Amino acid sequence: MPKAGFSSTPVMFQIKDKDFLVAAGGGKLYLFDTSFLANGPVATSAAMGAAEFEAGALSSWQDAQGTRWVEAPASKGIAVLKIAEQDGKPSFAPGWTSREIASPLPPLVVNGVLFAASSGTRTAPAVLYAIDAATGKDLWNSGKSITSAVRNGLASGQGNVYVPGADGVLYAFGFDIEK
């Protein structure tokens, strides 16, 4: 695919025992079957506002029903699509778009909850948002708990989501762990 202009690191996953990857570029998402990369994408999303959709990082998760979701930060929030089957082939289907989140960092999905953080500024500190990953419903946010901007990615482990503040503080927010 010459001159694709990809702007994201690809994300790999399986659908029905086949390996796929998704990458972003030019305001779209591209889905590739890794067995046939030279054939180009097997599915392409509709334009998602090319001027404001140039994802540097994507994330993906699979829900309990087996639906594969792909999340990408845009300039004012998180765009979420699901991968569905159409005419026997995988395709992108509409998902949801988050509330407005200023300059969001790449999202992280844990136990069906999408965590997204605004990067913040000196005068408007970052905010961590917890969103139902399948519906886009806001669950909670950190309010004014974070007192600085955030410049690096989110991480999770041992029942916490970690947000590295530009002020040198590692902010930790707890979440329920599946048993």
C-alpha cells in the first residue's frame, strides 16, 4: 500500500483463529489480514475527521460476547469502532465517540472499562476518565485529583490505573479486578 501515511503503531489480534492488524492514517483505520498484507487492507473505516484524527497509538479489546473493539485518540476525544462481519468478511462498524477530552492520551481498556486521560496543561491539569468500553457511558473521572499535566501513557496492574504526572507524581486509581 504505497503512500499510506500511517500515523499509528499497529495493533495485532485474532479473529476466528486468524491474525489481523489495525493501523491508522489519513483520518481512517485500516484492517489487514496478516497472511495477505501485500493485498492491502480487508476493511477501511469511513473518514473520521482527517484533520483531527491522526492517532499515534491505538488500543483494542474483546468483550465477553466476542466482539472486537478498536479505540483511537482524536484531538477532542476517543473514537471507538467495532469489528463486525459483513458478507463473510471483517469490516468496521460504528461504535461510539467519547465526551470531549482535550488532547487525550492513548486509551487503555481493563475489565471492560476504557481509561482515557486528557494530557492537561499548566493551567488545566489532566483528568482521568473511566468509560464503559462497550457503550461509551461515563462511569467516573478523577476530577481535580491530578494536579499537573500528563505526558506519558497510562499503565495498569494490581487493580490500579497509573497516570504519570509531569510533576513527578505517579497517580494511582483503583478499579475492580475480575475474579
